[in-house]
Amino acid sequence: MTIADEIERLHRLRDAGAITDQEFAQAKQRVLAESLPPDSVRESPPRGSLEQQTREWAMLLHLSQLLGFVVPLGGLVAPILIWQLKKDELPALDAHGRVVLNWVLSALLYFLGALLLSLIVIGVPLLLAVVVVSVVFPIIGGVKANNGELWRYPLSIEFLGQR
């Protein structure tokens, strides 16, 4: 029986008066939860909890790198400030700060290398690639941080080790 068939059966039972609206909602939720892979059913922590605050600040930490496209050096200064000001209050944020700073320094090195190589033309597409991943990686990192995951940026050189 498919998910749609099962939900249709539940609708018929509710319409016939065999189950209440509350029982229908619970059964429907159970059917939907059983159909999803275990990793996709992820409840968000209660609002205001330490874990929720960590998720929000970690997402902001990752996305603050994009400030560098608006304010010169903002993508370097803002993540460092957020990390240093909040890492004692939210200990799980320390790992995110290390990942972000490793990526910022790596991207800076890649950018300088591509800039030098642009003298012999091959650096121009490399510069474009560095700019694209410097936008995409923080967004992916921010989304994953909001889901409670720590995502290590690909191509990131590990200047700061993990604790």
C-alpha cells in the first residue's frame, strides 16, 4: 500500500466517524514519519534553548563571510568577531569558527594564487571559481549549521586544528 493509499484510507475512516480528527492527525503523522529515511526526520530544538542559539549563531557565523562582498574585509572581520565573542557562551560554536576561519584563510590564498596566475591567463577562470565557491560554501555551511551539522568546507586547508 502506498503512502497516498494509506492517507486516503485514513480520510475515509475519519469521514465515516470511525476515528476522530485528532486520531486522524496522529495516524497521518505516523504514516509520513515512517515513509521518510531516519536522517530526514529531524526535530528542531525548543526555541531559546542552548542548542537552538548555537544553531542560529553558527548559521550567522557561516553567512557572515558573505559580508566581504559588500564591505571590504567584512567577510574576514565579522566571522572572527562572532566566533571570539560567542565561543565561550556557546561551546559548540568553536568548531564552526575554526572551520570558517580555515576556509577564509584558504580562500584568501587561493585568490592570491589565482591573481598571480591571471598574468598568464589561466588565473582568470580560477579567480571566477574562487569567487563562486566563496559564495556557495558559506551558504551550504550556514544551512547545515542551522540543521545542527558541522560541515567542513572542501578544499579548505586546516590552519587551525580541531579540539
